[in-house]
Amino acid sequence: MSDRVEQAAARAPWVSFCMSTYRRPELLRLQLERIRQQTMPDFVVVVSDNDPEGSARSVVQSCNDPRILYFHNSTNLGMVKSFNKSLERSGTEFVVMITDDDPVYPSLLAEMRRLIDDYPGYGIYCGCLRPQAGEGKVETFDKDNFVYQLLHPGLTRTILWSSCVLRRDSALAAGGMADYGSPHLADHALLALCGREKGGVMINRMYSEFSSHAANFSKANFESYYVGCREFYALMTRSFPGNALAKGSGNVVVRHLEKWFISMSFNLRRFYTYGRKDREDFRKAVAAMEKILDLPFMRGIYLKYQAKRIVFYLKFPFIRMGLFKNDGL
């Protein structure tokens, strides 16, 4: 154990990385290595091992780092409940909710700590991409405006919870990760709800990135897409007043879901067309998309979706011939 780790462990941590993991020891090992590269080392990592056989225990032990705390769930709680266990087990003022596979940048904590010190009292501090703001621009929003700014796809282009620091009491007051029968969009719901009482701060910069691979939960469990879409809409509309969700350009929850749906549906089409060619899973994925489009608040996107399908299949033979990359629609 290095002197740097020993010194950090001796100081009271101000933030916890709250993680759930399930039978992905190599991904977990890599993620813990990345987290340990933080330039501000006064943190702990709360690992909630959702494997009843405790497959993550040896990975944590091999790190030989007292800042990494291991907790074993005796039964498989499911992804959402396991994440919430890690939140409950944390004891710091702030938390970062994080998967075992999305890389975080070494500067995350140092830069977020500066934001917290410069703009105290908010419920959430977000690193996200804001196309209308300058690089690194900091913006503050009160509770009446934060959710609109966060969810509007034209204002906030990219959101990852691993690029945000949450006040723990705000996350607990929100009920943690929403347990509405699907993990889809529950991370975005938690971020929105953390700003419901105290507002939030945004900086136009990302501090983590999404890792896409065949083991992602999002490459299967197709019914959960429908449940997530339906329940996210219901949760947001009952949690916020109408004037917080609609500010001249329609319901921001619907706009957020439309962007999510287009991105999700064509990511799945690409995966099952150019990646794993599984006809049965592809059929199930398409059926889930059609079911989502039949939700009353999603019907307005139908024509846009069909137009993008045509473009997708027009490109297909050219991609197969290698004339251009499969880098979008």
C-alpha cells in the first residue's frame, strides 16, 4: 500500500463511490484501478456485491486499499436494490453513483470539490455536455428550473451519473434509485430528483464515459425498456409541477424520452445487425420498440422513427461493403 493511500485513508473521506457489481470481476478490477487514480484521494468506494457466491470479494481484497469497502448481499437483490444498498451503506456527505464498467476520469473529484466549495448548498453537481455553453462553463439552477435544464436534450446533450456528485441526503430523500421495475432511466430520474429541493450546478465538461459491450444489461431484458419508459414518465410527472416540465417547447420529459428512444432503438439495431446476429433477440427488441411507440405520450415520434429506419437500411449494404463506417444513422 502506497504512502499516498495510507495518508488518504487516515483522513475523513468526503465522498463515496457507490457501486453495485454482479459476476464481472475483470470489469470491477479495472474500474477500481481507475477510481484509485483520482487526483483527490480522500474518498471511499462502497462495493455492493450482488453475487450470492461473493465473486467480487477477492477482487477487492487484491487491491489492498482500506478505502475500498466490500459488502456482500446474501441474495441477488437485483441491480436497483443493490445500488441503493451501496448508497445506504455510505456515510459521507457526498456520493458518486457508478457502475463497475463506466470509466471515470482522474480529475472528477478534484474539480467537483471546487464546484461544491464555490457554489455550496445545492443538491447535485453535474459534469455534462451543454452545447449552448462554453467549454467548462459553470451554471447554477434553482429547484424550479433544474429538471428542465437537465432533461431537455437541446440544452443537455449527454448525462452520466458517474460524472456527477450528489449530496447524499438529497439522494436519500429522493428514495435512491427509483425501484419501478426496470433500471432503464432510473439513473436519470435520481439525478433529476436530487435537484428537486435544492437545485443543482452544471459544468460543461464530462468526467466519465459510457462503456458499451456485449455484457451490458441494455443488450437484453427487452421488456424492461418498455417498463422503464412508462414508469420514468409517470415518476417525473408526479414528482414535479407542470410549470417545471413545460417552458414553451412542450413537455421536457417527453422530449427526453424521445431522444432516449431513438438512441436506444438504433443502438440495438446496430448491435443485432452488425454485431451479434441473433434473429430471435432482434425480433424481441423490435417488438419492445413497437410497444413503447404505442404509449400515448410516445406516439408523436412515430414518423421520425420510421424515417430513421429507412436511412438505417439504405446504409446497410454500403456499410457491409466497407464504403463508410457504421458510425450512426
